[in-house]
Amino acid sequence: MLNNKTGWLLLILFTLAGSWLSGLSHAFLALVMILFALKFFIISYQYMGLRFAHPFWRYSINIVVLGFVSVIIFSSL
């Protein structure tokens, strides 16, 4: 996995990219939501220790987040 410094730098980079993209146009909503999902996975696996959790919880969280992002992206089309 990532070390803490790399994870932190990726979170900062994704946050800046997401705020920049959201200010440009509504057309970039899909990219902003993908950045949200990537940030969520970095936080949950790297800092919350989800990678050590039971597979049921890992798969459940992945399905919920991917479902949430998919619904937001497809409802905005």
C-alpha cells in the first residue's frame, strides 16, 4: 500500500483537482465523483485500517461507495 506521506500528498492533490474541476463546469461532475471515490478509498484503506477488516466489510463499503458514485454520475447525465 501507500506510505503515510504518499497518501497525504495524494489526498491534497485530489482535493485541489476536485475543487478546480468543480469550479470549471458542471460537465466535470463525473471526474469530481471519481476523485471523491479515490479519496475515500485512500482514507478508508490507509488511515482507517479497512485493509485489515473482514472481507465482508471491505466488499460492503466498496459496493456502497461505487453505487453512490454511479447513481450520482448517471443521474446527472
